[in-house]
Amino acid sequence: MPTNAKRLNIDQISRSVKCGKIHYFDSIDSTNSWLLKHGQCGDICISETQSAGRGRRGNTWLSSNNGNIYFSICWCFDEMTEYWSLLGLVTAIAISEALNDIGLSGHGIKWPNDIFWNEKKLGGILLETTNQSGKVIIGIGLNISFSSDMSDEIEQEITSISEAMDYKDISRNHLVLHIIQRLQKKLSTFKSLDFDDFVKTWRVWDILQNRRVHFYHQGLKVSGKVVKIDRHGRLGLLKESGKLCFYSSADIKLTTLGDSR
Ligand code: BTN
């Protein structure tokens, strides 16, 4: 249980959102893992802490005792869509909009789906598919307050919503509620996603647009200016040679940002 944060009020969340069952724990290995084993379509799993939280690319997602947010949604799509690979990006937009709802500003998305504020990571998303066709687990981790014991163990710079909001008291309940509501709305209309509308919204939150980035792809250093996202959610980079190349998140780990915009 968090030491300096109130437990979530699950009754209030249940009353305000229409979903499957909300499974709430003080501590669990991972909310994604729990739903992968037990989740029914529409279920939500929330835990105050995780003992074996997982991040993208096989990373560990550390848990603190500071009332950070760890939850996952099990969603079933009845038909496949050509935009399947945009799901993580759409989830990141829902979270960014929810953060805006609770009064945060200056945050954005670092492709593909990291939530950033002031060039530091505030939260992340882990999407996992199940062996049941169309069933996905969407896991969301958000730093509410910074815990010094975490910073030593994390390679990249991290921040917290509390820091980003000048240590104002924030309601975790409201934030979780807004994220669930925003996300459920996007998920239920996902199969009829309009790509041009998606791109317009993506641009509102994208922190990489027109910036130079560097990363390694198949052992080679790649640099270029971010110019677009394509229909597969790939990052379009304009190389110095003038060539436009697309990279998928499965191929690269984007760590370094350039200075010039
Ligand atoms: C990332 O690497 O940026 C993704 C982090 C995702 C963490 C969340 S916390 C809730 C859910 N359960 C997990 O084990 N991981 C996700």
C-alpha cells in the first residue's frame, strides 16, 4: 500500500465507468500478467504496487511505494483493423488527453508511446497480445511522485506528475477515471479510425516532430529529422541525404534526441 498517497477509490471508479470487472490489489506481480492469465474482455486490473512490473523490450518496470499508477485493461476487438499497429499511439494520446483533463500542461508523447514532460519520462505503455484473436492487454504505468530509490536503477531521466504540476495535490482517482474513459472511447471506435484525424491529433502531442534524433538500427547509427508517422505507426525520418526512411518501434530503441528543431 502506498505510504504517502490515498488508496484508489475503486467504488467510485466502478460507478463512473462501464467496463468488465475491476480487479484491485494492494500488490501483485504485474497487472498485465494478471490479465493475461485471468482477464475477460473489458476487465481492468489495478494494483497499488507491482513486484514484477514489466516494461517494453523486456525491461523491468520498477514499483515504488509512492502511489504511482499501475493498471491494465483487457480489450477484445471483434474484427482486425489495418491500423492495428497504431493502438499504442492511440493509447498514448488518450493518456495525454487525460493528463490535460486534470490540469497538466507541457507534456507530450515520445514516439512510439512514452509519455514525457520536460524531456523526461513520466509514464509508459506495454501492449501485449494474447492467444485469443483480437484480445489485447494494455498496461499503463505513470509516475505520480518521484522516489529517489528508483532513480539509481533507471537508465533514463524520469519525472513525475507531481513534479510537473508543482507538487500540487492531484487526485489519482480522477486521473485513472479520465484515462479509462478516454481510452474506452477510443478503443470502441478504433475499427473506424480515420487516419487523417489520427495524424492531426498525433501532431498535438508528438514531441519529436521536426527534431533530429539518433539511434542504432541493425548495428548502424542512424540520424535524421522526424517528419512524419505512417499508417503502420512507423517513424518517418528525413536523412541528410534527403532520403525519407521509415522505422518501426520493433526495430529501434530511440534514446537520443538531437538539439536542433
Ligand atoms: C515502458 O517500458 O515504457 C512500458 C511500461 C509499462 C508499465 C505498466 S505498469 C502496469 C502494467 N503492468 C506491467 O507489468 N507493465 C505495465
